[in-house]
Amino acid sequence: MASLLDPQARGKVILVGAGPGDPGLLTLRAVEALKIADIVVHDGLIDPSILDYVPAHAQRISVAKQRARHTLPQEAINALIVAHVKAGSIVVRLKGGDPFVFGRGGEEVEAVRAAGLPVEVVPGVSAALGCAAEAMLPLTHRDWSSAVSFVAGQCKGLSEQDWSGLAGQGRTLVIYMGVANARAIADKLMTDGVAPEMPVAVLERGTLPNARALRTLLADLGDLVERDAVASPAIIIVGEVVLLSDAENRLAAFASQAEALA
């Protein structure tokens, strides 16, 4: 089988994770793939400087998606990729974060395989890992959390989603795409038994310029998002590990907020 860098390896798809934003978090494997691309089909949140690794002759196609407004539906993106590979091109599908963590990479792999075409996947640093690391927020810690879960916060039928047991003492919950539904998410978790005083962090534009790490309590999550005009891309982290990101300066503030809620 031809290797990734073999110039004769024509007609294939490489799904590449671009990480949460900072080009410095690209893997070496990702850079290698970009350098041999004929076509790059990329998301809207990709840092433009990442495309500097793409050869000058390569075609760049944006399929940027925004909430409730897509440049192309997913089925059309799949068809676009397949068509270019059938024409003999090396197509790099460049996706934010990791292709297999809420990136719909699985659907694209299925479409390429169904067409009988070769496909590879180059993992990337997921938004949860990259943003949490920048904020010095460990998603697990032997004294505070032995489990971490990832959920999507904009799924249809949010109230019917079963998140029971995903957040609480000794557990960390990471919510992707949850800013628009922050108030409903907080209400849902509290209804499911998570304490209103559970620490929460909102990590906005993590690893990018003007990144913000905002911390509050679960009961105040909706108000925080509105008050501080939080916008996507952002992730929400629910759990006691939030205290560890700035422990010395935050413990007193959280204790004061918790007392006010009591």
C-alpha cells in the first residue's frame, strides 16, 4: 500500500484534525497531508494560516457551517469529496478539533467507503483537550474526577437527552456547542440532580487570540453567557475540576457564590 507521502498515491481522502485553532497544535502527520493535497475542503473555524501549508496549485473549498445556516448540507459535502477523489485527486478534508469528536467525520468516512474509495484519518487535538489545557483545567484529577464525558449541547430534543450520571461529584462533563442553550442546559442538569453550586467553566475561543476562560456556578451559567456576551466557538465544562484551574484565587469566590445561593 502506498504511503501518505508517496506522490503516486492518487485518488484518496485524508480526514485531518486541525485542532481547536492554534496552528501550533497541528500534528506532523497533519502538516504532511496538507503538503500533498490537490483539494482542501475545510471548515469555517480553521485558522487561515493553516492553509499556508497547502501547495499553491491546490484548490481550497470552504464548507463553513454556522448555527442554522450551512454553506452546504452534509450530504452535499460528502458528494463533493467523493467526486474529487473519483477524478484522481488527493482530497484533504480539514476539520476543526478532531474529526471523530462531534465533527461528523464518521459520516464522511462512511460515504467515502460506500463509494469504494480509500480514506485515512489523521486525528487532531480536540477542542475539549486543547482549551482545557490552555486554561490549566485538568478534565480528570485523581482527587477530584475519575471520569469525563462529552456531549453535544445543540442536539434536537435536548430535554429528552439522558445525561443522568454524567455530571456531579467526581465526574466532569464537557459540553460542545452549548452556548446558545446554556440556560436550558443548566436547568436540565439541576433537574437531573446536579447541585446548583457545581463549578462551571466556559472556555471561549480557546487557543485563539482573545480567548476567555470564564468561571461561575451552574445556577448562574445562563446569566453568565448573557452577561458576558459569550459567543461560539466555546465549550462548557461542568465539574469540581474547574476549581483547579485557578484554585488559590477562585476558591473564596466560589464559596461566596455558593453561600449566596444557599
